[in-house]
Amino acid sequence: MTSPFQSVAVLGAGAWGTALAQVAAAAGRQVTIWALEPEVVEAVNTTHENTAFLPGIALNSAIRATGSLAEAARAELILAAPPAQHMRSVLRGLKAHLPPQPAIALCAKGVERGTLALMTDVLAAELPGAVPAVLSGPGFAKDVARGLPTATTIASPDTALAQRIVATIGLPTFRPYVADDLIGAEIGGAVKNVIAIGCGVAEGRKLGDGARAALITRGFAELVRLGLAMGAKAETLNGLCGLGDLVLTCASLNSRNTSLGAALGEGRRLSDILAERRSVAEGMESAPAVVALAKKFNVDMPICAAVEAIVAERISVDDAIATLLSRPFKAERA
């Protein structure tokens, strides 16, 4: 039987990181969550609630928050869940406090702007001794934190490490499945957030359920095209961290990305929307990098390109919709 890690540190006390801390605590692990914000550390330790990023959820009293990366680094397993654009700086700050071969699972979904690096590329650059592992799949933080049933993927080329992570955080209501396809797990999580903004725009513009179904289906084709071009496996993209995550995120306004798109579709200014939020909509941050990857690998991704143009405010919502609807008719293919 695979032995679990007994201590877990979660880096990043956003909604998803807090939910993962709740899962690890429910699995009986010693859990530390690292937060950048002192008020979050204080709230978690005194009221057992992350009032800033996951309000209304009573947290396991065994979860301890800290503002010290050195303290977090003492854990046997690290779940790295900062926003994707901040993953590099967090790992760089952690480096001096880690053993040569730390156990780290990357839990952020995105592509680094500028470098076009996946999170595993960032890990390889900053902590070359770490064996890469990715946690990805469909799940809303509030549902996971409440203990509602969720299935996810743990991808790693090291099957023993993946199985040990499963043994550490797996629960009857939090069911990780093991895979070895890092690229598929990462591309699925990154691209679905961009597509979700597009689905939100359609919702905000009241274009109907048929439009959303078309965006999900054709968006999935874009996700698959890019994933395969980058070396992902089709079965990964067709699974939890590809199709599963896409369907969940695009179908609900509980998604930060979908709700952002809905607000844009209603005609609100991006700056006004962002001013009301503390949480990051990863699709907005990753969209330029996803579009750049599509260009690099010569992959047609018109929906992602339209979303990127909208959030960059180079094109209006109505003009983006008109551009997509005026594309030539053609045979359906992936």
C-alpha cells in the first residue's frame, strides 16, 4: 500500500488553495497554508475562515496559516496554488528553504505571459531537482471545500509520486485519477479558462444555450488542436482535466472566468469589473500566451483569439461576435 505524505503545505490562500488545504486536512494530514496577505493569515488562524477569498466556509481548525515560506517548506508535500503569473516568483522564493528533490504538485492553471511557459516549465527552471506533478480537473473551490463530490487528475511522469499524492489527499468525495501526461493536464486547464470567458460573453449578451453549446464544442476542438500539436495525449484532453474541466467551467457563472465574460457581455468596462474583484480570472491573464502558443504551433484558435482581443480591449464584444459568425462554412473536424 502506498504511504501518504503526513504533512502538506499549500502555497497560495486564494479560493482554490484554501479548498485544497481543506481537503488535505479532511484526509488527516498536518496542513499549513501560506498566504501573502497578513489579514488572511490572521483570519484563518483566529476565525478559521478565509474571509477574503472563500467567505462563508468554515475551515478545519487543524489548518494553520503562515506568511513564512520557510515554514511552509518544512512540509513533506507542497501544493503550489498561486495565480499562474506569480508561480515563478513564489517558487523562486521557496528555493532556499527546500531539500534537493522536493515533492511539489502544481495546482495553478495557466500559461506564463511573455515566456509562454507552462507551469511545469517554470518549475523546471526554478527548482530543477523537483519531479513535476500537476493537479488539474473540474472543481469549484466552494464545492470542494464543502466536501461535495469532485474528481480530478494527478499527472506526473513519476507514477509512484502521483500515487503517493493520491494517497495523501484522496477522499471518497475528492477522487484523484493518475495520469502521466503533463502537457495534456496543463493545456486543458489553461485553454478552458479562455474559452469560459467566451461562453460568459455569450451568456451576458443573451445569445442562448445553443451559442454556449457551440462555443464549448468548438472551443474543445481548439483545446485539442493545441494540445496535440504540443505533444499531449488525446485521452488526457478527452478526460477530466480537458473536456471535464471545460464543461464545468463554461456551464456555470460560479466560474470566475465565465462570470467575467458575462459582465463583459453585458457591456461593462473591464476596469470596473476587475475593481470589484480580489480573485484572479486566470483566462484573462493566460489568453495572450495561449494565442501566442497557437501562432507558434500554427494552430487555428479563433475563439481564443476573439477572447484575447476582447480582454485586451482591441475589439468590441459585438465586433468579436460578428467576426466569429462571419467565418466561412466548412466541414466539421477537430
